[in-house]
Amino acid sequence: MSDNKKSVPARKGGLGRGLGSLLEGNKYTGKTESSTLNEVNTIADIAIEYIQTNPYQPRTHFDQTALEELAESIRIQGIIQPITVRQLDQHTYQLISGERRYQAAKMAGLTTIPAYIRKADDQQMLEMALIENIQRENLNAIEIALSYQRLLTECSLKQEELGDRVGKKRTTVTNYLRLLKLPPDIQIALRDNVISMGHARALINIDTIEKQLEIFRKVVAEELSVRKVEELVRNVQNAGRKPDPQQKLVFNKYEEELKGVESRLSSQFGTKIIVKANNDGKGEIKIPFVTVDELNRILEILNY
């Protein structure tokens, strides 16, 4: 480790004079950070000691084993993809993205690291860091949901704008945000991969926290499938319904199909959907809402 601190391992491929052709519009200086302010939209080797971690980092957990494996790769290959920073003053930089590479580079004993220098204010930095992390596949569902929420509240984005920024459908964003309504025990289980996104989306459709936790504990204890959880949730929903004195509800041979329709519609619209049918096969679909904003959200999903 001490030898690595004296000399940075040679980088093999990826970094060099050809890097500019990979990152269009950015200039790779090929030089270590100097005593003068660097030009923005350039790539330079920056002393690791000059770089501060990102206070807006949405990731809350880094797998130590994976980090050590990345550090070993860096010792051999060097940094293939530059981190992204903003320059605060002459010798101070702040990470925008690439904290795993930054931490692994320190672990590998590097003293400098290639970085793409950008100009950004605090809000732009938060937005860039959140979106860059959301687009990575290794974030868990709760980290994604929290990142979406921060983009809405701290960056003042609307849900349709958020969907455009992260390249996701409005319904996908809504489904992630709904996870934050679950009780902490269920959110932690989802974060730690004890249950899947499918399990969590089914549990959201239960009205009471007590019943959510009851079924959740059953899911964990018996390792139930998502399909089984959806069935339990439908049973809870049906048991809580009051009979309609005006119309006798019958599902007969269509019972399972209609229940499935209810479940899928509830997930898509982010609210509990009720599907009714009478003896003549006539029926209705009810989409409840409690605020004007929620009504507008439903209308947008319907493309109204």
C-alpha cells in the first residue's frame, strides 16, 4: 500500500489523449491539478486530498466487499472512468458523482484521480448527483424513492418533469414514491432485499399499517411469493368492504380476473381502485382521490 502512495499506477487504456473523443466537448489536459483555477468542462488529474465528498450523495450504503474489489482493479488498471467534481476554490473540489471510484481510489493508495470539472450551484449539483445515481442499476428501491422525493422537494421539480429527467414513465415514478408511505420496518426490509418491489407494491394497497405489518411478517416468515401476497391483500380488501344494498355484487367465474384488474389498476394509479359488477354483467370502476393535485395526477395518467 505504501508503495502505491509514492507512485500512481499507470492507467491502461481509457485515459489519455484519446479520451476527448469519448467525452465530446470536454478537454483532457493530461496534467495534474495546478495552483491556478482549472477551466471548467476539462478533465484533469486532481490530488485526492483536495476533494471533498458530496453532501448530496443519495447512496447511504456502499458494499465493502465490492469496494475492495474495485480498489484492487484500480491498483491494476487505474481509473477508467473519471469522477465528476466542481471546483470551489484554488485547492478545493467537491464530488458531484463517482464516490465509489473516489473511495476505492483512496483505498488503492492513489494520490491523484482523473476528474471531469463542472460548474454547478448547490441545486444543480444536487440534481446532477441524484439523477446520476438513479440511473445506476445498483441502487435499491428505497434509495431510488428517496432520490425521487428529494428531486421533487429540493429541486422543485414536478412529477412529469422528474419522469422526463430520469427517463421513466410517470407511473413508474409514482410507484417508487408510494414506497415511502410504507412503515419503516417494511422499508428497511425492501432496502435490505428481504422482500422485493413486487411484495412492497402489494402491501401498499392495504389501508391500515397494522394489517400491512401483519402480512409483511407472514411474508418474511413463510417466504411467500408476490402472487401469494397479492392474493392475501385481495382477501383483506374484500373482507373490509360493506355490501351494497342497491346491487348484489357477483364475480362468479370472473372473480379472479376482476380482482386481478383491481390490483393492477391500483398499482398503476397509485391509489386503491374499486371494480364492481352486478348480475347483468354491468359495473363500474371507482378511482378515489383526496386532493386536487391527486386528481390532476390521475388525469395525467389517463392522458386527459
